[in-house]
Amino acid sequence: MTTSHLGRRAVAFHMASYTAVHLAATIGITRVFGYRVTPAALLAGAAINASTPAAIDRGALLLWLAKKTKKTGYIEQKCQTVRMDDEGALTREVNGPGIAWMELDAALQRAVGVGAAAVTTWLTTCPGPAPRRHRQHRPPAPA
């Protein structure tokens, strides 16, 4: 098994468990408070939560957002880490552990979570088409 394959497998497991916990928490909390979330709303929120963290963790989305908002200076100044390999050579990384990058990553994931919760809430509470009611057959009124 290659490192890339192992990494993809780890990300898939992480996203599956992350999504399962979010779904269980959403169902549990809303039931405790007496609310029912529609299945479509639940799946929409889960899809948002499941699809975005892996993209955010890879870093390309965060860098793209920084360029669009003209905040790359912050990343270049505050999100650098230096590593030393076995031969003593130093390398700079923009998304190493223990730096501002992790805070930006967490903040973006929280924002996505709030967005997913808003979509779930909106889909559950928005008025949709009225349910179709079947007409009951009534005998004709006596003349």
C-alpha cells in the first residue's frame, strides 16, 4: 500500500466518522428539543459537512480564498514553519503544525458548519408545497 493510498483511505475514514458524528448529533439534539428534521434537509447539511473539510484540509481552498480576499500576506507571514530533515537541511512550509494555518483551517470549517446548519434549518422550516389531500368520495346530497 502506497503512502498516497493510505492517506486517501485515512481521509475517507475521517470524513465518514466526522459525518456520522454530525448526523447523530443533529438527530439526537433536535429530537431532545422536540424538533423533526426532514430527511432531505438532513442529507443536504450532511453533504455540505462531508464534502468540504477534506478540501479545506488539503489547503488549496484556503489559499484560493486568501488570494480572493487579498489576505495572502497574513499566510506568508504568520503561517510559515521551518522543518529540519535528517541531513540538517531546512525547508519552509506554509501549512505546518502549530501555526496560524491551523486556526484558519478551523475557522473556515466552523463557518462551513454554520452554513450547513443554516441550510438544514432553512430546508426543514421553509414552507413547501402543501401536501396533496385525497378527496373523499361523498355520496350526492339528497334532493
